Amino acid sequence: MGSQGGFGKSKEFLDLIKSIGESRSKAEEDRIVLREIESLKARLGDPNTSKFKLKEYIIRLVYVEMLGHDASFGYIHAVKMTHDENLHLKRTGYLAVTLFLNEDHDLIILIVNTIQKDLKSDNYLVVCAALNAVCRLINEETIPAVLPRVVELLGHQKEAVRKKAVMALHRFHRRAPGSVSHLIANFRKRLCDNDPGVMGATLCPLFDLIMADVDSFKDMVVSLVNILKQVTERRLPKNYDYHQMPAPFIQIKLLKILAVLGSGDKKASEQIYTILGDIMKKSDSTTNIGNAILYECICCVSSLHPNPKLLEAAADGISKFLKRDSHNLRYLGVGALSRLIKISPEIAEQHQLAVIYCLEDPDDTLKRKTFELLYKMTNSSNVEVIVDRMIDYMISINDGHYKTEIASRCIEVAEQYAPSNQWFIQTMNKVFEHAGDLVNSKVAHSLMRLIAEGFGEDDAAADSQLRSSAVESYLHIMGDPKLPSAFIQVICWVLGEYGTADGKHSATYITGKLCDVAEAHAIDDIVKAYAVTALMKIYSFEIAAGRKVDILPECQSLIEEMLASNSTDLQQRAYELQDITGLDAHAVKNIMPKDSACEDFEIDKNLSFLDDYIRRALENGAQPYIPENGRLGMSDVTHFTSQENHESSFHALRFEAYERPKPAVALNIPPALDPSTEVPVPELSYLADIQQPIPPVPSASNIGSSELKLRLDGIQKKWGRPTYSSPVPSTSSTDIIKNQNKANQPISVGSSNAKASTVSYDSRKQVQEISPEKQKLAASLFGGASKSDGKQSSSSSKVSKPLHRPAEKSRSVTTFDTTIVKPSQPPPDLLDLGEPSFTNTAPSVDPFKQLEGLLDLTPEKPASNAFRAGTTDAPNLMSLFTDMSLNVQGDSLVNSISNMIDKNGLGGNTGAPSTPQTNKGPNLKAALEKDAFVRHMGVMPSGQDPNLFKDLLS
Amino acid sequence: MIRGVIVMNGQGKPRLVKFYEFEPVEKQQEAIRSIYRILCSRVENVSNFVKADSIFGKDVRLVYKTYATLYFVFIFDKSENELAMLDLMQVFVEMMDRCFSNVCELDVVFHFNKMHTILDEIILGGQVLDTNSSEIVKAVEEILKLQRNSNSITLGSSTSGWQGR
């Protein structure tokens, strides 16, 4: 007993945790843990270690691994422990192996046998322990070893066992659906289990099964509705209630299943409508769990066949969520809105201001959820505002993952709904500037293509204006050294193609800029390649125009550097550039025609223009061409022409070792090798490159290659004028609404006035608080506040609205009041049975200090007392703790918790801080002792904040 | 399904880590660190939900809550209801409170095996097993009682310790 510290653990373990708690740095912690590992290694290996010592060592091992250190040396001991007869040890062994091992670990084979044996045990706790392990450790291969027994256990007399057996089968289903496909009837049977716990557990596998195959479970709709009805009518035992809600978790699961079953199925949906309506009517929006159920109902409504009444109730629920202060509820509201918006797009308008507030909320989660909503409701009338917002947000965040996501969303909606090409280019510039390396390279190509193709054939002036504005904007920003590579590539291409087109900038100026770029990105070969090609274009345009070209000295040195480059692609380009500058204007004009980016190539795959040459060669006694696969072992390196960058280097020489035979064969079967088109010329043996015209002048290949980048076969043409004018799926919800207005107006003029006034009461109230800026934003997002009023007045289904609103208003006001009145009071109950948003209101008051009086001790004394208790007077402390037997404890707590629920109902935090204390009277002393001890233990290194050690739940 | 449960303290030290799909130790540590970073960056009085797709993949989110000195984190995918997860966490904490009586961080440190026992009665294989508080407490107590008995049979009174834990 002397070696025992508090908490039933040995002194050593206490010391370990204490020293880890006190360690000041990660390095120090690591040192301590490594020492611990050494000592554990020694002791675990010692055959004389007693079993119960061993158990503690295993637990310490788990602890060590939890801190991130390798504990694999001890796995085998954990496995051995599962063989033990003693339940305590066995459970510890199982716990350790489930945490240590994955299901494919070599040691699993040693456990399967034990599991098999334990599943047959008379002691149901042993069976449960084994089932826990089954749920974690059994893989596809070992399923057959335990499956028969697990199926038998479905009929075990203990419900705890049946429950876990169902879960184990579910696990098997997830692992290997085939292994349990013949057992689906068993799941159905378990749904009718006498024990609601087993029924609830069965819903989990059913949900998965139904997700996978809806049709074969349609017959269950009626019985599931029946179960749900019974649950809501409180037919389940009282102890399934949670916060006065009958079995809410089962309700939620059932709603999820029904949503799947009723999705797109009118008949099934009709069977669900009634119960769904009832639950929504009864829903309790004062508790967390009540709102969770309401949210699930809304989700269910949005997936069922639409029903106007339920949709209205759902819209109502959403407005309840969005009006609350709690971030959690607004988060759910936005989530629910984005689901419902697919079915009834018009409901967004009622909530425009709420949505905008969410957008400006400091809570990042809420913001993201709102951006998801905006993304879903983007159309051609609000795309500019939404994309602007998205970009602003994208710039403000650092999280690369989310940045990528939002950038690609920006591009997607911008492509789809762009109002003008000018806007599209500017938007793309912004996206590239801030997230260029994160977006797909296809996007860069489509941007280049847009600039090249411009507004279309009809308006050449607008095209060139677009291009020169693009050139201007690029010249302006290209000095920024941090621009992403993909964007620089676009810039280089555009400058090369159009830099001198409008005559505003001299060739010298543009080439200087291009050289700077190539220099600034000295390690980026792709950028350099783009820059050199751009230089070549500029020079050839100059030559073609008959002007004299003087190559800048920095350009000259750049070319020289590239001539010696490691990259054959760069070399090739540099040589071409060098050659082209030596040619006369006529030749250059043919090689590099101006403004030819959009022209398509006719590729003569048969190379018929060479026929003459071949004939002559054959006549002169040359060997006829043998297809590549016909001349085994012959290398055709000799006539390899160095080709364009990555694209063609793929076709080019393959120097990789251990090349697999298959791709090589595949490479050799391009259309060119088709016997009918085969060209019998030994010279042109490298036919894989035949995709490109074999250039009569070497440098011409470069046009081909730069063009090649623009032939974006896979890219749909989404942007540009045609799309702009083409019908957008949902042109704008307001249009529909206007139509509705027209249709309805003559009938509902009288009532609409009345309703409009109530609505404006609401909106007027909001108007006082909202800045015109936000209103404007709302208008641009949703098509105008005035329109939305009109909308509300027109839809006769909103009759019930005015009835709801004042009530909600007053409710939200009261909740607001409570927070204002008692902002400085600490939540007396950390269990927080009420609104989650209030938990953090004021943690500044230390309940520990408030409790101190009750012990009649000065703050220092309990600490020192307990310290002695923890070390020297251990028995005293023990007796003190053993006094409070678990059962008594539990009961009193049940009472106190339920008392608090009754008292506080809604708030949970509105009660005076003393309430729980008096309720928990007898525990306080113990709690304080523990507190003091904990404090002394120094688990938390910072002693200065006593708050850290207040009880979790006091 | 529920992907995992993590309890960590205000300094980011893990107190209980349980993943329902196996994750290698290094990945666990990385996940814990990134979650801790996210939690630290959250301002007060905001929602309890965080999108965790950058750590665990698409559509995975987590719900967190602070109880005294501890962060409780549940990681789950889109087949679960966020708010209900928050309440499930509440069930877990209530259960801990009932089993430990005035639970504090040190209970969690020393008795994480017992924490696992409680958790196993609530969540099994990533699915909600049961949420009936009295059933859970009953199950946990039966296990503990049996363990106590087996201890005293084999060891006599020497490990009576503190409630035999």
C-alpha cells in the first residue's frame, strides 16, 4: 500500500505523469518518456513481473503511445494479456490491442483464437469485451472465423450482448459487404427487438444497408414510421429521455433513414408526411437536442417529394434558426437553407439579411458554411458580388486547403456566369495572383484561350481593346516577385502574343520585361520556356514588320545561358530563337504569322507531303520503312528531334531504367503505325511524334508547340459571349417571383397590403440597425429587398408568418436579456444543459474560490493537507474517497442534474451559482480535496490559474 | 460514422485518443496537433463546429467543446447530425461525471482505461451504440464490480485502492 499514490495507481505512474506535466519543453517531455520506455522494456521482459504490475505497465504503454512514441516493443505483452482468465486483465489486454493494432497486423492471428473462445464464454462481460475487440480487429480474412458465433449472439439473452453483436455485424458489413449479405434478414428482425437499445443500435446498419440499396427496403417505411411515432409518443422507457426529449438520438437516426427511403418517391413520402409534420409542430426549440431534431426534420423534408405544407414549416424552422444568437443554430440554419434552396429557391430572400450577417460573422465555420450557400445560389445576376466576396475571403485566409477549394469555386462560377470577358479576366487575375499555384493548370489555359479568342468574330476592336487592357494589367503587376508560376506563364504568353500589338509599348520594353521575368524565376524551367518563346514571338513580329532588331545584352546572355541549359527543351527554344533572328522577313512571316493563336492546324497524319521524297529515296536504293515493332532491338535514337517541353518529352526518348513493356507497346501504336497509313521511310522512324507536323524549317515546330498549348480539347467552352446570353438554368429567382406577382396580384391585393405591412414591420426594424452598405449587398445578392417584400405579400402561403414573428421576437428578446443581465456570472453548471453559446460568457469567477469557505480552510491549507494525504497519509485519503461509494454518488448526482434541468429548463445557466453547490453538498469536500491534490500534482504546468483545476462538472 | 474521439487539455496534450478506423501513431499525433491549432485559433463564443476536411478528408467535420480544462473533440462524417454530436458529447461527459463523481482532469489522466470503458458503451465501431444514461452507467458499473471482485479474489485486499480503479 505504501507504494500506492492516489487514484489507485502506483507512485511511479503518478511521478511519470507529474514530471510530464511539469516538463517545460517538448524535448524535456520526450526525454522523460524515453526513459519510461526504457524502464518499461526492461520490466515487461522480466518473467517475474506479477500480472497486476504487468497490467499497469500495459496501461503506461498505452499512455506512452498516446503521447506519440513508439510502443511496439510491448504489443506482444498486450496480446498475451488478452489470454488471461481474469476479466480485469483481459479487458485491459483487449483495450490495449484495440488501440495498438490495426486489423492487418501480424499479431492479430494470435488474438483471433482468444476472441473465438471468449465469444463462447458464459460470462456475458467477457463476451462483450470480445465483441468490442471484434469491432476493431477483425478483417476480411478473419470474419469467417467469428461470424457464426456472432450471429448466434444476436439471440443472446442479455441485451448488451445483442446490441454489440449487431454492431459487430455492421462492422463486417462495412469491411466486406459480401460476407454478411445473407444475414440482412437478421438486421430486420433485430429492429423488432424487445429492448429499445438493441432496436436503436440496429438502425445504424440499416441506414448503411438502405443507403446502398434503397429499393429493397421500401417496404419498411410503414414500420419505421410506426416506430418513430411510438418514440415521439413516449412509449419508450423513461430512461431513454434526454433533456426531456424522448429518445432523441433514435428519432434522428430514424429521420435520416426515412429521408433516404422517401427521396424521390412520392408514395413513400406521403407515408412520412404526417409524422414529420407532427414532430416539427411539437419541436422544442429551447434545447440543443430539440433543435437537432428540428434540423433533421428540415433535412428530411428537403429530400422527400416536395410537400408545400411541410416546406413552409421547414422554411419557418430555418427562420427560427437564423434569428437566434447562437452560432451553432445559425450554422444549422444556413446548412438547412442550402438544402432547401434547391427545392424552393425563393425562400432565400426572406433571409437575405441574416445570411449577410453570417457572412460577416467572426466565426470562421459559419462563414464557410455561408459561402457554401452562396456558391449554391449563384446565378448570373449576383455572380459579381458573390465572386468578389469569395475572393476577398480567399485572400484573407491562410489555410491552403480551403483556399484551393474556394479558388476553384470562384473559377467555376465565374466561368459559368461571367457577365463580361473583361470582368472574367480581371477576376482570373485576382484568383491567380493569390492562389495561382493552388488551382488546376487547365484554368491557366482557358484564360489564355479567352484572351486569344476575345469577344468573338464580330468585334475586332473590342478584342484588341481587351488584349491591350490585359497587357497593361500584366505589365503593371508582373514586377511582383511572389506571383505564382502558373500566372507568370499566362503573363508571358500574353505579352509575347500581344505585347507589341497595339504599338503602345516598344519591343525593347517588352523584351526587357520578359528577360527580367526569366531572371527572377531562374529555377522555374517552365516559366523560362514561356519567356523565351515570348521573346521569339516579339522578335519575329519585329522582323516581319521590317524593323531592325537589336537584341538586348541581358537577352543575349539569357539565350547563351539557355543554350547550355540542362533542359533540352530550353536548349531547343534558345537555338530556335537564335536561328530565327538571323532569317529574313519573308521567312519569319511564314514561321511566325502574327495573331495566329486561334488558327487551327491541319495535321496531315499521313505525311503525304513527303511522298515525293520517299519515292526518290527508294529509287535511290534506300531501305523501305520497317515498323518499330517489326525491328526488335533496333534503337532509333539517331533521328530523334528534340521536341517541345513536357507534353512532347513524354513521347520523346525514354531513358528511364526498368521500363515496363506495356506502355512502350502502347506508345508504338499511334494511328501513324496503322498499316494503311504507314510511311515507309527509315529517316522518319520516330513516328510517335507524328502528332506534330514535321517542320520543313526547324524553328516552325515552335509555333506548333505554342499552339499546342492552346488546343484545349478537354475544356468546355463555358465562358465568353455565347454563355452569357444563353439561358442560365435559373435565370434569377426574382424573375420567377415577378411572374408570380403578376399572376397573383389581382386576387390578393387586399390581403397582400396587410401582410406587407407586417413584413415591413420586421424589415423596418432591421433597417434601423443595418447599414445601407449591407442593404445594397443584400439587394445585389438576392435581387433587392423591395422585391422580397413584394414576394412575401404575393405568396398566400405565408399567412401564418405574422403569427409567428412577434412570438419569436419576444423570445429572442428574453434570451438576450438573460445574457445581458447576468453576463458576469459564471455558468454554475458546466454540464451546460441549455444553450451552448452561453458557456463561455464569463469564466472569470473561480468556483473553486467560492467553495473554499465550505471547507473552513484557508486557500493554502487544503492544498498542503491534500499533499500530505497524497504522499504520506495515503490511507486517510483513501478512506475519504472510499466513503463516497459510487452508487450513492451517482444517485445524488442524478437528482441534482434533474433538479437543475427542471429548474432551469431553458437556460441552464440562469440559476444562481449556489444551486448546484447546495445540491452537491456532500461531494464538495471530496471535490476540493481532489482539486487541491490535482493542483499539487502539477498536471497543468501553469499554477497561476486556479481556474484550470475546478472540477469538470461542478 | 464517428471517426474518432479526442480529449486533450488546454496545452494540447492528449488525454484520450480513440480512432474508430486505424490510424498510425504519427498520423494520430499530426491530427491532434492540427486540431489543437484549429481550436486555439477559434475565438470565444462561436459555434462548436469546425470543418476538418483538410485533416481527415472530404466532408469530415468535428465538434468540440471545452469542459473546464479539457477540450472534447468528436470527429465524424456527414452521416451524423452536428448538433446531435454535441449532445452525444454531453452524454459522454455526464456519464463520466456519474462514474467518477466530480470528474476532473486528473481522473481522465489516470483512468483513461475507464474512460475507454465508458466510451465503448456509448460508441462502438464508430456508431452510436446507446445513449440511455442509466443503461450505460449500469453496464460500466457491472464491469467495475466484476473487476473489483476478480481483483479481491486473486489479490486479497491489497489493491482495494481508490474504488478499485
